[in-house]
Amino acid sequence: MKLLFYGLSLGPPWVEGLRNTVRSLGRRLVERGFDVTVLSRGVGDALFDGMRYVGLNVGGEAYSENASIVLAAITRWLLRHSGSYDVVHGHSSFPLIALPGLASRAPSVFTLYSPAEVVGGILTDSPLSHRMILRFSKSSIPVWAASPKVVFVAISEGVRRTLPRGLAARSPVIPVGVEFGRFSRRVDVGYLRSELGLGCDRFVLFAGDVTPWKGGEDFLVAASLVLREAAETGFLFLTKGTYEYEEERLRVLKGLAQRLGLTGRVAFLGRRRDIEAVYQLSDVVVLPYRSMFSFMSTPLSLLEAMSAGRPIVASRVGDMPSIVREGGNGLLFDAGNTAQLASKILYILNNKGIAKRLGEEAMRSAEAYDWSKVVQSYIELYSKL
């Protein structure tokens, strides 16, 4: 079977959840004998993991930059070439990106990675025109427009509930996948502890990036509260290089860390290839998201950390409250409540038995998201079209 994946930004660099998810799905379908082509903005054609990437040299790298131009280019390409494929499969957190599927001569599928809802207050400082475009792209209007021809897939029950009622009833839920074997396998972390040079016995990891809606400031404020009672704790901050204002955000976050007295206790790690070791070094993994904004409502970082058997503290945002069971396989807190976050971190640090149990339960829960199960669900869907 010949498959065509399409989306706004699905090519390299693979440093954030949605791109990595689509790449992982495609790679595993290739291993199962499928022929996969990926259509996205980029420069030129390339081969990765057995997939052909077709780059459309239009628009910019930011998700919102010239999106209408990219959509038009994808639509034109589908009008010319979609007849050569058995299934056309769109991927995005924006329902608007489903519309090119109407131009396909092949059966069309669209996976929605976050709720079909209006973007909220996180963009209040953006230009009015930008906010209006994002509001429309996240609304149910493009969902209704595409629904006569496009089969919608939601990554969670929470996302499916935001689809129009009649459409939701016939839209399957297929979750995001995780490389369970990769992250559950034990690796050496001694070198990383030495490299960090923080002289700490325990580490708390911020699993996210520097985008404002991921809660970096809340993590740092909570860190300052934790250090009042657990002075030997170190805090790790990953960055991914995907946010167009990353340098500016890092200056803000590092400045806040300095003002909070965290110098020598927080390490900004940047992008790491040894992410498995970073997870396994960490005694607690924190996801303090304030909003899902417009990307994946199931954070890939959450599933990775759970696969690694780490105790989780996550905000009640997006799909996290439906994946993390309070006191079962992790702990939850109210987004933006730094005192509550600090209290939950300290609870895990001060209770080794509970931390061990939470980590073990997290790993057991994550196994349900292993890619082998997710890929099989998509294969069954394709076969019914």
C-alpha cells in the first residue's frame, strides 16, 4: 500500500513531538511493507528511514508563518499527484490542515493532535490578524468542511470530544506512540552526573521546551521553594531548538534563575542525544504546562518519562489528567500553582517507597502506548477505507 503523509512541518529537524511522532509512525509502516511519502514545507527531496520526503520550498519554519501559502501548495500537489497513492493522511494540531484532503483522489485520513477549540489567552500579545487566523484554524468550521470526505482520527478521548457530535461518534481514537523499549531499557548515567558537576544527590527534570505555555517560569519558582527544604537537589532544563524566539526565552529564564538564587543548582542542557540517560538520572520528571496551546495534547515527553519508570508530576492540562492517575502512576497539580508543584516534588523526594511505586506504575501504563500497538491500529484503519 502506498501512503502519503502531509502536514505543515513534518521534516527535519526532528526535535519536537509531532514531527517525531509522524516520523516514527512512517518508519514502522515502512518496516511492515508500506511505501510512505511525506509532503511538507522544506527544501528539496530526501530519503529518511526508508521514506521519501518531498519538500515544498514555501513559507517559513514557524508553524504560523505563511501557513495559507503552504496549504495552497500542498493542495496543488495533491491535485496533481494524489491519484498515485492508496491513502492520503494529514497530520496536525490545526483542523484547518485537514482541508487539503478534499483535493485528494485517494481516501483521506486526518489525525488531530490537539482539541478543535479556539486558542485562548496565551496569544493575547499577538497581532489581532494572527489571533484571528489561529482562532479559525482551531475551530470546528474546517472540521465540518472536510468531514464529508476526510476520516478524522483523534489522539485521545479528550480531543475527540471537541469534534462536532455527529463526527465524533464515527471518529476513531488512536493514541500517540512511544518507543517503550528504548526508554524502558536501563542505561549508564554515571557519566552524565559527572558532566553536570552540580554536586547534587537528586535531580528534578523539566520535560518540555522554552515556549511560554510549557511553564518554565513555574518550574524555576517551584525549584526555589524545593531548595528551602531539599538543598542537595539539582534541576535540569532541556531545550529543543524548535521555538523561533528560543534565545530570547532562554535569556528570560536564565535571568529568573539567577534572581531566584538558583545559580549552581539548575543546568540548562540544550538539545541532547542521550535523552534516555537524562530521564533515568532524574528522580522526578515535571511537566508544568500552563496550556496545550496548539500542539500535541498528549506530550511525547510524558510518555517517554513514564516508559523510563520515572515518577511524574504533571499539571492538569490537555490529556495529562487522563493519563496520569493521581497517586496511582504519578501526581497532578493545578497549572500555575507553584506552591502545589513544589509540595508534590518534595513529597516524591522525601518518600522513596512511594517514588518507586509511582515509577513502576508509570512504566506499566506507558506500555499501552508502545508503537507496535499504535501502528497496528492505523493499519486496520487503512484497510477499511
